[in-house]
Amino acid sequence: MSHIKNFDVRLLLIVTTMIGMATLIASAFWRGAFRFRGGGRDSGQAMLVILAIGLVFTLIAFLVGPLMQLALSRDRESLADVSGVELTRNPVGLINALKKIEANDKPPERFNHAVAAMMIDNPEEHHGSFFSRLFDTHPPIQERIAALEKIASVQQT
């Protein structure tokens, strides 16, 4: 419910559309670079400009865009936790649920890596290094629990 309330799906659709547009623009510039046949004296400079634009959009489409999408996804999960507490007014219940998920360190019997992003937490992920966390779709459960415990301590006082 919190994801719906916070318009998370809409935001991620907009970001995904922008990444798709960058991909289409990059593709158009790369195709144009291979078909460009300049005959003038400035044709070399025009070719460099076309290649530079194609390279920039390629980097956005295949490197920056997906990393931004993953970072947004992690931030939205944290916001969803806080909104869930606001909706239920029961941070302890959400903390207990996350602790149960954290305790389950075995993947399901028929675990498919293609659907790992749809799980609340992938038991095969190890949130240790910076590089491994870079591609996580959810923040580590320990961080989520710590944030909710802060909220619970504020509510109790």
C-alpha cells in the first residue's frame, strides 16, 4: 500500500522510459555514425560530434541509468517502510516481520534468479561490499530494521 501511496511505480516507469529514450537516441546516433558520409572539410568534426553524442547517450543508457534506477528503488523501499509504519502505526510489527525474513537464510526450493528482484530479500545476496550493494534492489534488512527501531523509540517517548 505504501508503494501505491508514494507513487513509486509511476516514478520508476518515468525513469525506465527515460533510460529507454536514451537507448533509442544512442542507437540512432550510432547508426548515423556508420552511415555518415561527409564530403566537406568539416566532415571529420561532424563525425566526432556524432560519436561523442552517441557515446554519452550509450553511457547514460547502459551504465548511469540502471544504477540510478537501482538507487531509486532502494530509496523508495526505505520510504515504503516509513510509510508502512505511518499507515499501521505499528513499527514493532514491521520490525518483527523483517527479522523473520532476515532469519530465513535458505532460498526457496525452486529458486530462480530471474525473479530475485521480486523478493523482499534475496537470501543468496550478501550485502557486504560496496560493489555487491551497488546492484541490490532493496536496502539490507539490518539497515531497514535500524531505521524502524529509531522510529519505534521516538514513538515510545
